Amino acid sequence: MTTPASRLPPEPDISFDDRGLILGEAFQDSYFSRDDGLEETRKVFLEGCGLPEAWQSQSHFTIAELGFGTGLNVLATWDLWRKTRQPGQILHFITTEAFLMAADHAAKAHGHWPELADLSGRILARWPVRAFGNQRIWFEDDGFCLTILIGPALRSLQAMDFKADAWFLDGFAPSRNADMWSPELFKEVARLCAPGARLATYSVAGAVRRGLEACGFNVCRQPGFGSKRQRLEAVWPGKPESAPAKPVSVMVIGGGIAGAAACFAFARRSVRVELVDGDPCGQSKASHNPAALVMPRLDRGDTREARFFRAAYLCATSLYTGLGGEIFAQMQVQELPGDDRDRVRLEDLAQNPPLPPQLLSKIADRGLLHRTGGLVYPDLLLSCLSQNATRHPVTVAGLRYQSGLWQALNEAGEVFAEAEVCVIASGTQLDRFVKLDTELEGRAGQISLAQIEGPLPGTALAGGPYAASFHTKLLFGATFDPWDLSRSDKPSVLASGHQQNLDSLSSIAPELSARIDIATAFGRSSVRVAAKDRLPIAGAASPKTSQEGPGFFVLGALGSRGFTTAHWLAEHVASLACGEPSPLERDVAAAVAPMRFEQRRQRGQTLRQF
């Protein structure tokens, strides 16, 4: 019987020598030059890629790197960027790492360069989580965005689509870590180059030079740094192109969590946001429930769905933690089994977890404890995310594209808001504005709040149904009943719904459910929207108006996990709209694409012809 592969990336085997230099024991190599790692970075990578001159006239610039390591190259680049950046410019730094080190090891390594202490402290406070997949960390004040791809470099790059303006090749020495310098990896580097991209590395090994030349790079030797006599610079064919100007404005239609997340993603890029919401009080939006549970959906397989939900959870909890306790209560979530199948799944995930112990641990004989999960409070969150938007409390009667702008029309046919980009995030009304290749499904969800006998639980509980303390009451639910989206009314709060929630909760927490005083129950009912495959819809789309134009996007069908998935998807949509690298892997982007069902049908027809 074979041992299943670990769902966690391996930890590096690290030591420090008598000078405090950090060493990778598995590769018998240091993480940076013994002469001076910071000066090596500046000479080999920054100067080797023509920085800062190369980015000075660009609205945004993308650097990609093989080998995140201690993050020293990130810090040095960030330092130079802060000193030379023009207002409104954005730098994307995309890096790979197969063996993510702990933050305390990185901190010890950074101690050699006190001039970087400020930036070191900021990145260490938001150090990536040791989990396979992609993570994105924004430092909005500096227009600096770090995306780290955790996993084997070749597999990570093969999954992505972006165009880098510069490449840093900084793996351990080719003689010690051949996988980081393989012909297959060089081909991926070449595929992901923008015209005229520049590449730099400390290595002048013959295999490296020949491998880059075989892919089409023009390679030359340059004087090296410290004890290394030479280094390599290379240029990808083509003339560097100016990055397209990012849009000045975006119009977001819909004020639930999808729309609010879109507002936040565009505002961090200094794009003016016009928020249109004819239902500002959220009469029917699930996003306006008093609280929402945030927890991951963890799968046993390495599927695109598993990678998507894991990355989305890490994105959401990172954001919420930074917003403070009034908006997010990190009370932890116990995921409990409702039946034998759940018990087997949770036991497997406990034995071979996809998240590190700081985030995930086993509950003895019961399930999983999600240490960074908790409750988010929508009334505070939504206003925080959209605080920089100009609000229009008007119902959109029509859309049109005219003179390079998307325009929202009221009932009288008058324009009341317009912008270069339009994002439809209107929940139950998505298909009013967007051409979709599948019918959306509506689900009426009723939540319940009631008094209980005895103490309230100290953690949230979940496992299909969920429950959590909310002030002096227990919040639990929720129903998930079919709802016809063509209806003009909203679902009602019913006594039968409270009983249904009570019965469901008893399947995972019979002791708790037995203490609920159902006679005191009250609640709220709203409508959630989902696609037939239960995945969200996010990306470039086509409008239902006869006047088509560029810059039209959709973000919705979030189902019951909107507060966990909306931010990762909003980052994807904003990246596409601004011509920047998306954090989503290619197959994940395809899985949430608006026209995915038609694309699948076309692929099926093509396959049947052979």
C-alpha cells in the first residue's frame, strides 16, 4: 500500500553558520552571497534587469522570480520601488517557493540588513501560510503586490498565465538543485515573458546559458559580484511595450459582498468607484444577515475546486484579520461530522491536513478545528470595503455603452452613473444584465436566533448546519430551499424554518440543539444564487444590451460561501480589468468563467468528432 502524498508543502532544512548566514542543508548551499546578500541582489538582479529605469514609464510592471527563499529579493526590490515609484504606479512581484521557511527564520536572516527593518517587519507580519497554491499580499500604500506560488516551481508556472517584464532566477546552485534550472522550467519562463523582458541570474553555468539560448533568449555575461567573476543577463526578443493605462473609473452594480469586494479591489488600485445599488438596505440580500460564518471548504483531492476554496479562505481571513475585531471575530470553528461519510473525510484531513497546525488541528474523535475561522459582521464590513466609492441608491433600468463609457440609466432613460469598466455583482439580478450560458438557481436561506439554556458555545460549530454565539443569542441555520428567481417577492421567515434549522443542527450538535428555546426564535430570510455546478461566476462577460463594448465583467453566484470567496474573485476581476496578472491558476479561472458551460459543450463536441 502506497503512502498518500502530503497535503502540506515540505519545510526547509535550515541552519545558521557562525556568522549567522542562513543555509539550506538539503542543497548544501547558502540562501544568498557570503559577501553581502543585499548588495548581490542589487547588482545581479536589480541592475541586471535595468531597474529602476525599466519601470519608470509604466503604469504597472511585473517581476517574476524563481526562489522566494528569505524574501530578500522582494525586500530589495520593494525598497527601490518605494524610492523611485511614481504616483499611481503598481508593481507586481510573482515568486515561487517549494520549501516555505517559517517567519522567525526569515526574520533572523533579515537581521543582517537593518536598513530594511521597516519593510522586513511589514512582510513578516503578513508572512505567507505554508499551504500549496497561490497567495497574494497587498501593500497598498506603496502600490506593491506580492504573489507567491507555493509548490514545485515547474508545476506552479505551468498553471499560470501572466507576462513578466523582468525575471530573477535565484534558485540554489544548478549543481545542487537541478530542478530549478531545467530546460522544461526555462520553457515556462520564456512562455511567461513580455516582449523585451529582461532576465538576470548569478549563475553562469554552461547548462544555464545554453538552456536560455535554446528557448530564444539573447544571453550575455557581465561582471559578477563578490567572489563570482561573472553573472548572466538575458533579453527576450521583441520591443518592450508600454503597459496599457489602467481604467480611471469602474461602475459596480450591486452592493452585497460581491459588489463590496469589487469596490475594495479596484480602490486599492486607485481606480474611482461608482457603486450602484437600488437596495442599499439589503432587503433580500444574504450579504445583509447580521453575521456570516467564515471557514474553509477542504477537499481530500488536489482538484481545482480544492485549490480555489483553500486560496479564497486564506485571502479572506488575511483581509478580515487586518480589518480588526469589530468587523471579524476570530472565534475558531469546529467542523463536525453529520454522518459516517463526513467522519471518514474529516479523519483523513486530520491525518493528512492541507493547512498547517497554526490554522488547522484535530478535535479528538470529533472533527477539525479551524483556528483562523470565525464570524464576520456584514453591516460593518460592507461599509468598510466600499467606503471610497461614490454611492448611487438607484435601481438600474438599463445599461448602454457609449463614447467609451458604460452608462447606467434610470427609469426615465437618464444617465445617472458612468465609467470605463462595468462590474455586474447584482446577485439575484445577474442575468438581467449578463449573457449567461446556464440558468441560475435561487436558494431561500433562513437563519435563526434564539435563547438557549446554559452557556453559549465558545467556538462556532459547522458541518452542513452551523451555529455561533451572537451577542446573547445563538445564531444557527440555514435553510437552503429552492427559490424561483423570477419572483418579485422575498422569502418569509417561518416557524417551520426555525424548526428545520433546529433539526439540522441536532445532526452535528445534539447537546447544543437540545438547549435551544425554539419559542424565542426569530430570524431573517434571504435569497442566495448559485450556478448549476455550485461554483461562482467571475470574469469578462458579454452584456445583454445590443451595444457591446470592452471592460464588462461579472462577479456573482457565490452561493452560501460569499464572504469566503468574494475577495479572491474580486482580485481576479480587478486584475483582468486593469491588465494585471491574475492570482488565479488557469484552470481555476476557467472553472469560474462566465461562459464555461458553453466552452465545455464545445470541447465535448470536438472530442466526439475523433
